[in-house]
Amino acid sequence: MIDVVATSKELIDYIRSYVDSVGVRGVVLGVSGGADSATTAALAVKALGPERVYALILPDKENEEEDIRDAELVTKVLGLKNAEYIDITGIVESFLKALKTDYDRASKIPKGNIKARVRMVILYYYANIHNLLVVGSSDRSEYLLGFFTKWGDGAADIYPLINLYKTQVRLLAEYLGIPEKIAWKPSSPGFWRGHKARDELGADYDVIDRVLYHLIDLRLSPVETAERVGVPLELVYSILRRVESTEHKRRFIQFPPKPTYIV
């Protein structure tokens, strides 16, 4: 569980003080239509006001239309006037053509990582021209699992949600007034149509988060974790293997200071 009132206050103060200490005009972030980016945007608006928050919707032709509509809904609910829609399909196709392949023939994961890194380049372009910081939306679940693209969605100047598990982010989203359909939508990296985190990770986040909490925070053994959480031991080992095999992602990405709240 999470104290949403105390956590939201601390995160809002954290964003405001961090941004003001750097002396920039505001922040920019990508809005995907999911809970993480919606929650991050809501916190930024409460910290800085909507006029200091830039939101970019950056789909390509494989993104679900529902996600695009949800991203647009987030910008409307939060009153974001500095919101832009940029289709990145042509940019991705140009990359793939230069790499002697094309959109349809390219492997899913490398192509998805290109999409994530194209979005990062665009976010930093806007940060440069408008004197902004890039706000990342990665949460603790994704961070521990390495479920992000190095120098893609893993690149930002500030990470307000980095100490919150995905399930905690969803509760915070509800408290901040994010529509329920977005707050509790099944997570999707959006690398291709129908791409769901559950299919790639082997379980939903409500299960994964409990496994991670027992393994990482409580430092229990895989056997103890499986017993406490009530899941198959093989699932616990698969999650642990993912954490261990993605250590290189966390080692070489220098995250900025984190909020001081305890989860």
C-alpha cells in the first residue's frame, strides 16, 4: 500500500524544488496513454502549473488508437496547452532504411528500441529549444526488471516515480484524478500492436511487484518469496533472473537524486 496524500505532496515538492534549483522554464515529457506518464504529468502540473509542462504524444503506425486517444485525454484532463502530437513513423523508417532493412522486415525488439530512442531525441530537442528538463516516467518495477530502453525511456533528467512500484503508481494516479480506464489499463511498452507487459514478463504487475518487494526490499530467498506470495517458484526465479541479467542497465545509467519517501 501507499499513503497517496503524503507521497503526492512529497513528489510535488520534489519536482518543484528540483526544477527551480536548475533554473529552467519547466519540464517536458512523453505522454503515452498509460498510468506512469499520466501520473508523472499530473504531478508536474501540480508542482509547476500547466503552463510550465510540455507534453508530447509520439506514436508510430503500430501504436494502438486507444492509447493515442487516452494520451490526448490526459492532456485535456490536465489542461495542458503545450501539448503536441508528432508521428515518428517516418523517422523510424529512415533509420531502418539506413540500416539496410525496412519497417516490416525489422526485428521487433531492435525496432522497438529505435522507437524509444527516437522519442528520447525528440524530447531532448524540445528541452533544448524551450529550456526545459526531461521528466522520466519509469517506475521502480520497470527499473528493477530492466524493462526500459537504455538511452530511450531510460533517459531523463528527473525520475519522480523511481521509488514507486507499478501498483503504487496506479493508486497514486487514482488519487490525482487520472481517469480509471488509464490508471488501471494493462501495461504496454507499445513496441508493436498488442504488445503487453504481461506477455513478456510472465505475470501481471500486481504479482510481480509483490515478488520484487519480498526479494529486493525484504531480501527473502526465492523459496521464501514463493511461499509468502503464493506463486510458483519458477516464476520467482524468472523474475530474479531478469533482475540479475539487466544489472548492466542500472549500472550505466546515472539516475538523479530520488525523493526521500520510504515505500
